[in-house]
Amino acid sequence: MNEDKKSREVLDEKLINELREEFSKLTVKDFLSQTLATISTLAYQKMGIPSSCIQYKDLDQAKLAIDAFSELFKVLQSSMDQREIDAFNEALTQMRIEFVKKSNESGT
């Protein structure tokens, strides 16, 4: 039993070192860009989009996600190329349009 525990500890340590190595390759820009994508996904879910997510609908949370996306996007723009700026700007515009639609449906 003691041998199993020691073996697991060695594997855990190896995994931790591999994760550290992978994180060292990641740039802050890449991480924050992925965070924007995650925030966008969460915003749509909190708007009840797609309809299979209706049980998660919470427009206050959706607004918070959209506002956070907007602010983080502002911070990142200076390190993005034009293609990335255009893509994230389009994503922000679409989120805002959907939010207005969902707000009007709810009478909010």
C-alpha cells in the first residue's frame, strides 16, 4: 500500500511538472484571448442561447459577462492583429444585439 502511495506521488509530481512546462509555453495574450472566448460562451448561455440553455437564462449575469468581455477586449486590442480585432469586435456586437433581443422579450 505504501508503494502505491509513493507511485501515485511520483506520477502526480510528474503531471504537475508537465503542466508547468505547458503553462510556460502559453502567452498571456493567448490565455486572455481564450478567456474572451469563454466569457462569450457564458454570456450566450446566460441569455438562454441556444434554447437548450434556457434553464440558465439570467440576463443580469449575461450583462456582466458582456461588460467584462468589452473591458478585457479593450485591454487586449493593442496586442492583437487586425483580423483578431475584427473577429472579437464582431463577437461583441453580436452579443450586444442578442442581449437587446432577449431583454425586449423579457420586458427588461
